[in-house]
Amino acid sequence: MVDKAIILFLLVTIVCLGALTVYVIKLLISLKDLANNANIIATSVQKEIEPTLQELKEAAKSINSIANNADAKFKNAKTGIASALGLSACLGGRLKDFIQGIVKGISFGVNMFKK
């Protein structure tokens, strides 16, 4: 009776190990297919994203160029305004001295005729 129980236990264990082996092999095959599909999806996404990334790169270069041009024009305008203000201040100061000189000359002439 013990011999029959051990033989039955051995047969059940062998059947369970066989079934487990079949499921593990199916799992490994499914994982291989999953890895292949993931690789195909990654390749497809890369091919789809590549032109978009190229366009973004070109847009970034264009925006950078526009910003650099605007910065250069702003610096030129700033320099022009500064030089214009400096020139007008210089001319304004000289013109003021010139006008004061004329006023002093006229007042000197008027004072001379009064005497």
C-alpha cells in the first residue's frame, strides 16, 4: 500500500512538473514575442519622431537667429540713440555758450550806446 502511494505521488509530481515545464516554455515564448513587438514599436516610434525632431531643431536655429538679429539691432539702436543724445547735448552746450556770448555782446553794445 505504501508502494502504491509513493508511486502515485511520483506520477502526480512528474505530471505537475511536466505541466509546469510546458507553462514556463509558453511564458518564455510569449516574453520573446513581447520583446520583439516592443522592439518593433520602438523602431517605428523612432522613425516617426525623427522628422519632428529635425523640424524642431531647424525651428530652434531659426528662433536663435532671429533673437541674435534682434539683439544686434537693439544694440545698434541703443548706440545710435546714445550718440545722438551725446551729440545733441554737446551741440546744445555749445549753442548755449554761443547764445550767451551773443547776449553778452548785445548787452555790452547797448550799454556802450547808453553812455
